Amino acid sequence: RMNIISSDNISIHTLTVSPTGDLLIPSFGLVEVDGLSLRSAIKVQRNKVLKSNPTAQIHIQLSEMRQFKIKVIGQLKNPGYYTVTPISRISDLYNAIIEREVEIKDSQVTENDNSERKIINQTGFFFKTEDMNQYPELSKRNITLIRANDTLKADLLAFGTLGKNNYNPLIKQGDIVKIPLSERSTSIFGGIKIPGRYEYVKNESLLSIINI
């Protein structure tokens, strides 16, 4: 949203970046913003207006975030494409997947054709109540983000505990996210705050699991 105040006129524009990365400012022309940060994009828009009207006052705000789709693969009930924004992280995508996988309302309980009660866990798969502890869940620590020729790892448990963003990377257009089942675990007990069983990451150090 752009507000231009000049000596003889006030104009307000709602501008949309085209799929090719252009921004058309009425009466001033096209501005190329593809690949720029928000701060840089605002700067080139401002310079475009000031070049024709040096005394203008210009106010620019981002009114709506661009959205794009990301491919998600793995042992999911609903693999496919999920909508994210340039500020979405793996945790945001993971939560959206969980919401779609569960597909239940407040009760989180359903019945099959024989009226035998079953519960849906966070993976979105059905399992009998007595098998609750045996059914695998989606991994939170072994998530893979495939980006061109590079591969990044996401560890949402470590992110939630330690708060480091490198465990929870930003998502970019063209990324592929793979979420496997949680298949490996280790137990830790003794003088720690939260003893119990934790999902295991290959080649993880003892200090790492203690810190978590």
C-alpha cells in the first residue's frame, strides 16, 4: 500500500507484485522487486517516485504477504502441496500438516463400521485404543528440507527446547519437505528435569540429548 503526498495531490495505491516480480506504480512506471528483501523493495519504489517528484512524501506498507505452495512428502495420510509464506518456518508447516492429518473436531474420537471405538493420534492415522502406545508418530527431529542441490535438517524438539533458529529453517519457494515416521528413540533418566524416551537423531551426542 503506497501513499504519495505532493504539493498538489494525494494519491493512495494498492499495488500487487506480478508473477514475474514487477511492481507497477501508476504514473511512475514499473519497478523490479524480484529477489529483493522487503527493505530493499521499499527503497527502490521510493527512489522511483522521487526521481520524477523529488519533493513528494512517500509512505509504503506491506498489506498482504505473498503465498506459495510447498511439496511435502513422507509417511503422511495427506502428502502433497501446502500453502506457506516467505516468513513460514518448518514448525509452521508441521502444525498445518498436523491439523490436516487429524481431521477431527473437538472430540477427537470416531467409530468404524462395527461401532468399535478408535482414536486418531497426531499423525492422522487410526489405531485401536489398546494400541495407542505402539503406533508410530510423525517425526519432529528428523525432518529433511530439500533445496536445489542442498539438504537441510530440521529438529523441532531441539528448536522448542534450545530456541536456535537453525533447527527450524525458513521455507523458500521450490523447497521439498520430507517428514518421516518417528522410528528411533532413546531413554534418559536420572538428574534431569524431564526424564523419559526421546526421538533419536543419528550420530547425536550424549550432551545434545541431555541439553534437550
